[in-house]
Amino acid sequence: FDARFFGISGVEAAAMDPQQRLLLEVAWETIEDAAIDPQRLAGSQTGVFIGISSNDYGRLQRGSAQAISAYAGVGNALSIAANRLSYLLDWHGPSLAIDTACSSALVAVHQACQSLRRGECDQALVGGVNVILSPTITVAFAQAGMMAGDGRCKTFDARADGYVRSEGAG
């Protein structure tokens, strides 16, 4: 993660949830791939809608007194995942982190479409991120019988016996 590129100190970057770092990188790549000059959109009514629901990094940090810093609060708040992008790019449209568990990114797309239809923003950046840093949730879900026994997704299949957690960003 190139913290300096994003105007973030090394100390702050270390306190940030890796999901926030990953979103900054993926969003920047998206803007580049779209051949958009970020300066052209500065000050615009561009919305940011991010699906995000896990906070393993924050839970891991809470177990260590050394990890508590001025940056730990915002570095681990789900809401800041969207807000960092809006701040970095000087976008003034809605800026939302959306947590609806597995459907977070899909709901983020829906909310962005609604915001565009209502005229709350002129364009939108929509994304989703999930990074699994601890087995705690997976173990709890397995104990509840929610996980696929063979670790494979079988969506809409008669053999479906649970779901599989995964990670990524888009």
C-alpha cells in the first residue's frame, strides 16, 4: 500500500483496516481504467456507495493496548471506508458504507441507482470489499450449521448445504 500516494502517513496506514487500503487502491484503479481525470470530478456531486460488513482488523486491534492510537477509531470504522474516498477525491455527493451482510455490495449498487434517480448525485462510484483476517466468524457460523460442509458454493442447487465466506474487492 502506497500510503504517501493517498496522502496518508505510515502510522495512520498501519492503523487502518486493510479493507480501507484495498478500497483506495481498487477505486483509484477503477478511475484510471475509466480514463477519468480525478481532478475533473473534484468538487462534483459524485456519490460513493461501499458495501462492507466485516471488521476483523478492529477486533484484532482491540486485543492490543499498543494498537490503540488516534487513528485506530477512524481506521476501523466501516463508515470511513466510503468517506475516505469522498475526502480524497473531493467528491460532495452521498458517501455511504452499507452493511447488509452478504448482500452489501448489491445493496450499494441499488442505493447508488436510487440516489442517481433522485438527483442526489450526478455520478457514483460503487464498490464492495471483504477481507477475512480471523477465523472467529467462520467458526461461529460453522457451529451454527451455516457453512457448506465441503467448502463449495452450490447456489440454487438441490445439493446446497450452506454458504462459503470469501474475500475480495471490486
